Amino acid sequence: MASSLHQLLKEEGFEKGKLLKNQPDDSTALPIYICRGRKSSEITEHKDEKTVIRNGSSLFSSFKPKSDEPVIDEAAIKAVISILGGYTGRYLKDESYRAMVKDKCTSCLLSRRKAGSDGGIFMNMELGIESIDKLVEDRGNKKELRMKLLRNSIRLLSIVASLNCEKSRNGSTCGVPHSHLSACAQLYLSIVYKLEKNHRLSARHLLQVFCDSAFLARTHLLPDLWDHFFLPHLLHLKVWYHKELEHLSNLGNALKETKMKALSKLYNDQMDMGTAMFAMYYKEWLKIGAKVPPVPTVPLPSSSSYGSSRRRSSESHASVSSINRNLYQTVFGAATEWQSMELNHRIRTSIDICRLEAEENEFKYENYNQNKKKTHRRSSSSHIYSTPRTELLPETKKSGHFRFFSCQSRPKGCLVNGKINVRNNSMRNLEHLDLPLSDLSKAIATICSSDVLSDCEIAIRVMTKAWLDSHGDSTIEAALTKAPIIEGVLEVLFASNDDEVMELAILILAEFITRSKVNRQIILNSDPQLEIFLKLLKNSSLFLKAAVLLYLLRPKAKQMISTEWIPLSLRVLEFGEHLQTLYTIRCSPQVAALYFLDQLLTGFNEDRNLENACQVVSLGGLNLLMRNVEFGGVLERNKAALIISCCIRADGSCRHYVADKLNKAALIELMVGNCKDSNGSVIALLTELLCLNRRTQMMKFLNELLRGWGGLNTMHILLACLHKALPEERPLVAALLLQLDLLGDPFRCSVYREEAVEVIIETLDCEKCNDKIQQQSAKALTMLGGRFSYMGEATTESWLLKQAGFHENLEDSFQKKEIGDNFLDEGEEEIENWQKKAAIALLNSGNKRFLAALSNSMAKDIPSLARASLVTIAWMSCFLHLAGDKDFQAMASSILTPRLLESLNSNRVLEERVLATFSLQQIRKSSDQYVHL
């Protein structure tokens, strides 16, 4: 692709001085940045008519409109279509570009998506994109099929794009703004019409992307196109912005920060407005027979307006990162500057994306003293001294209000002999303290009784120094590890704003915890709701050390009831790659974060667990978790896998993203690494990922899994896993092993298939298996059915009922979703082929024992397992004629028919009677087919 618009135009034949061929004098001109090749004589001819726009787009010259405006020159229209078509055309030719566009759309929608009903919107989007990709990748399709796919894609994407109508433009679906959904849909509509060779309409849809969500389009979806096509119109804004930045550089820090944020907000708002205006301008160009529209005027903002501007456009909140945008805004509130490394490589550093609001709310902790015994010695809310911070990430200054300490102050060195040097490092500074034993006694007395915060901060230094010098002396340990002292240290942690003092307090508390479980319990009793740790985890300098300290306490979910725990834990997970050293303790903050997330997603009741898991997904935590499946210790990787499976159960739509992005070799490696331990977390995750609604994606996932890791045979690893699995894990491992085996020839016997089918038969024995095993056996049968909804719910039964002519009260009615029947029919052949292979393998390997096991589980009338067995018999009965000989057909009929007839009793629910009738019809049909053969 040409590197500039000028080169693109040149390639299209618009040479210098010949851009608008045979253009009459009264015709309209392209904006100067496109028409830079025009002869100066042509411009001179219109000198008297030309008006230069001032305080606006200095790059534009436009002709005064006449009463009878001419039609736009076709050469100019061709130039615009050519430029825009280059970007959609690249999608058709470049596989990596296709993947990038898809990832960008997925990330900007998934990162902000919350739980809730979406009315099929996200499914429409996914199906439309899949249909387009299928058209692009397989151009040999018959004309009728291609036309069907094109029409279906246009219909599905148009439904999504229609969300940006006047009535619903400002709304959202599952937390995703309609403007973002519509922009992504318009982008793919542009590609569809490019495939259809309707270049003009394709260009109009591409321009509509910038109309629907200018900020998202110019910074995330199509930044290159914006740079080449729109930015030349708006360079005067960029020049103005940088001049204003220079002007602000001379101000003081506090005032400068506030004004720079307001300036950045104003600049981006104006840039978004200008982008949308020029997108509409060019859309008017591309109307057939359109008259020339007036060139938009984009004035410079007033330099004085941003000094007190507090407005915020909705586009300023656009989620432009699949991982961190929502996470950081949730952690730090609206006052924190955004500095995600992922955004840094996506968006130019000259544009401040996150024009966040001004000052952060003050931290006020009103109820901390409910369980304190010594609150009488602390006075009510008052100002305390704070020291400058050395911060890892920018954070606004917090208020110094705290209800326990008085505003008295003494010199910082009042408790020690000599002078305390200026602090650079907490550990290094302690080395300069020469402490007599009497100073330790004073420090202990101060930490237990003083109302002066500065005195207590010095006491922390003295105590820490004494601990270091003692080298584990039991006398010092006994003196310092008393409940009043530990509680005093906690209170200083809560009140102090001195990062160095807080770090020393964290270090000494960590030492106390590792020495005795009693000390651990004292801390948990003193801060039952972990309010102190919430404060520490928000500290940009200390949050990693604070996470390690909290991990040493092993808090339970009931103590982590605040909604802030999820984003704070994800923040630790992202930045906690390196070990933290707390004196003699070394620990990974990521280990701590995974422990917290595990508690938050499994330690409450089911509703709260699911709510927390949905929050992890909406904040972009999946990418962080998938990274931790690949790297780290075995226990942490297993925990990350388990947490991902919890997220998928809470928000089924994210399984498609995980199935596509997760490193399958890392899962196989983890199974090997577990050695004698259970692979329960990996099996749980694989089970969720195999419930995909598109068979093509399912086959892709299975094939990637089959490639294995390190040259090892995946099937052999799974077979070993099957042998050592817990009883309740065995049916799921067997179902997974069988599905991998079925990638080969279903008629060829294999040891893997025989073992898998044998385990499935064993776990169907209701008399030998407990409730947990029965539930997992039902799930294994459901997996083998091979039909799932977009959210991962089994749809085999609904499909069978529909085949039987039963359309009423279907929970997964296809008519309720905006999905074309044609599109569904596309994948039907692939699913049917899968079911055929599964039925042949199960019937040939399991033979009479398998059919008898299904029949017996129906007879036992265990709700979940009996229904799953009936559904399995129903879909397998469609393929009975493909397995065995005449004797097999008779045997199958003799085993299944009596049980199915029992299911026709009136006391059975209607759906079961319909399924039983359908199965009997198929068995009869199968016998007839075999006779005629």
C-alpha cells in the first residue's frame, strides 16, 4: 500500500497537474491536501472567488458556493474511492491484516462487555464476521452460495449497525456502547461490499465508521487511514495543541497537571468532531449525482476555554485496550493518568487518550475503630504530615485525614540520638541509626500510646532497625510481637502517607507473620474487612509488597467483600512478574494475585462468584490469566486455568476468545508438569472450551491441541491422565480423548478409543457411581452430542425436538435470534458429519455394553443422567444403520425399544415423550434401511 495519499493517487493515474482532468472552471475542487498537484494557474483563475478559512482548517481552500452548485467531478470521486478502497482491499489480500482487524474489533468489544442479555447482538456480529472470512478464504465457492453468504452477512451486520439510530445511539448493550458496536459492524459492511465489488458503497460504509465513533476509529480501528486521509484536514488542531503544551510547560506542577488534562480533553473532543464532520463531508461526495457540499469548518478551540473546562465526551471513555483500560480506571478512579504499555504502541504519544477528571476522592475510613480496644487515645479526623512519594505510576496526592492521630508534631528525630539523614531508601536509611536499647523501649511505648503520627512513624523506624540488628534474637522477637504493638503498626499503616515508613511496616509485619500463626490472627482480627490492605493496594509504590504481605495472611473470601478487590488483584497480576523481597521472605506477587482471585471467584455463594467472574472478564483479565497459564510455577498455572474456567462459566461468550487465543501447547505442558497431581483445573478448562457453537472453530481447537508439546503425543498424555484422574474427572477426560481420536478414521480401532469408551460405560453405571460422577457423566454425553449455543449451552435436545416437529417452548429457539437459517444450514453438514463419526465409534467400540449402559441409566431415573442418556440415544439412532450388521440392528432394537416405550408414559414430561417417539421412528427407519441394503 502506498505510504501517502499522494502516492495512492499517483498509482491511480492522477499525476501532478492532471488530477482533475478537463474540469470546468466552475466545478468544485478537492481539498488542497489532495489537490496539491494542481497548477498554480488554475488556483489563480479562482483567486477572486476563493475564501480562506481562518481559525479553522488552515489547510483548506474552498470555493464560495453558488446558487447552482455543480455535480462533483467523477475524477475526484474516483480518487476518494481509490484511497478508501485500498484499506478494505488489503483485508482481502493480507491474512495478517485480517487477523489484526478482527482482534481490534474483538478487543474493543470484549474488554468492556458485561454480563447480561444481548438479544443476539454479539452473536450476529460474530456470525457476520465468520461468514465474511469464509468468503475471503474460499473464493472457489459456487456463485449461489457466495451470494447467500453475502446477503446473510449484510443482514446480520446491518442489525448491529442499526443500533446507532437516533433513539438508541447513546445506549449500550452489555456495557458496550452502541457507537462502538455500530462502528465495528460498519467496518465489516465495508469489506462485504468490497467483496461484492460495490466500491462506492464500500467506501461510504468505511467513512461511516468515523461518523459512528470517531475516537475509536482514529485511535484504534483505523489509525493509519485516519493519518493519511483525515489528519491533513486537521493538522491546524495538532499544531495548536503542541503550542499550548509548550505554553503550559512553564506553569507549576499542580496547576500544570490540571490544565494539561483539560487541554488534552478539549483537543481530542475537537479532533473527534472534525473527524466526524469530514467523514460526513466525503459521504456526501459519494452519493450518486450529489451536489458539492460545503467544506466543513473546524475552528481552533479558545485557549482560555480549557482552563476551567470540566466536560467529558463519551468518546473520551472509549475502551481502546483488550486488557487494561477499564481495569485502571476502576483501580485508580477517574483521576489517574493512563499509561498502559499496550496503548503506547497503538496510539501516538502526542495524543493524551485519557483525559481523566481532576482530583481523586479523598480516602475516608469511617468505621475502622469498631473492634479496637484503644481508640480512646486517638483524636478525631485531623491533618497529618506526609512526605514526598517515589511512585511507580502517577497518582494524585491524597488527603491526609485520619481519625486517630492528632495534628501535633515533633521533629522526626525525637526518639533517636543523632540526626536522621534524608531518605532515599528505607533499608539504607536504617543503617545510619545507632540505637541504644532504651530507644527501642521508647519506640514500643510510643507505638502503643502516642497520638502523634510523626512520633509513631519514627517508632516504626526504630523497631525495624532493632529487628534487623537482632538477627532473630528471641528477646527482641518477644518484645515486638505483642498484640498492642502489632495493632499500633497497623494503625500507622492506615494513617501514614510516608511510603518509606509504610514499607518498613510491611516488612516487619511480614516477619512477624512468618514467625507465628498467632501474629497472623492478630492482624486479621484487627482489620477484619482488610481496609488497611485496600489502601495499600491502591498505593502505586507499595502495592506489590502489600499484596505479598496480604498473601502471607491467607485471607478468606468473606473478608474481601469490597467490589474493589477484583481490579486491585488484576493490577497485581499484571505488574507482579518479579519476586518481591521482604527481608527474609521472597514471594511472587502474581502468586498472591491468583490466590485472591481464586477466593473471589470460588469463595462466595454461586451468584456472587459469577458476578465476580464477570467483572474479571469485563476488566480484561482474561489475557492476564492466559499469560499466567503459560508461565510460572505449576500450582499458579493450574490456578490460572481454573479461574479462566470460572470466567467462561460466568460469561459463556468469552470461550470463543479464549479458545482462539490460549496457548494449547502450554495446557499440554501443564498436564505433563502435574505429574502425580490431579489435572482437574486443566480438564475443567478444556471441558468449557470444547462447548463451542461453531464446528469449524471446534475442529481448529482440537487440531491445535493434538499438535502437543515438545514432540510428545497428546493422546498418550491424555491416556496417562485418564488413568490417574479422580473418579469424577474420568468421564470428562474420556470424552476429550475420544474427540481427539475421532479426528482420525472412525472405523479404525485404537487403544485410546477403546479406553475412552470403556470409561464412559463404567461411569454410566448408576449403582457404582456417586452423584458427582453421574453429573460429570451427563456432561460427557452432552459434549459428545456436539451442538452448543453461542453461550456454550447444549442445544442437541432443542435441535432434536425441532427435527421431530416440536417447536413450542424451546429455550434455545433459533427464531428468537437474528440469525439467518441459511447461515445455520452452512455448519449443519459439519456437525452432522461429527455426530456420524461419534456414533460409529461409540457403537462399534461399545457395542451392546454401551447401549445397555444408556438404557440402564434411563431406567434408574436419575434426572440429569437419564435425560442425557435419552438425548444421546435420540441423536445416535439417526446413524444406527451405519454400524454393525443385521444382528447388531436387532440387538440394538431389543435393548432400546422397551426403555423408549416406557418413556412414552403419560407421567413423563412432554419433551421426553417427543424424544422417545423420535428415537423409535429412527430405529425403525434404520432397520428398514438395512433390510433394503
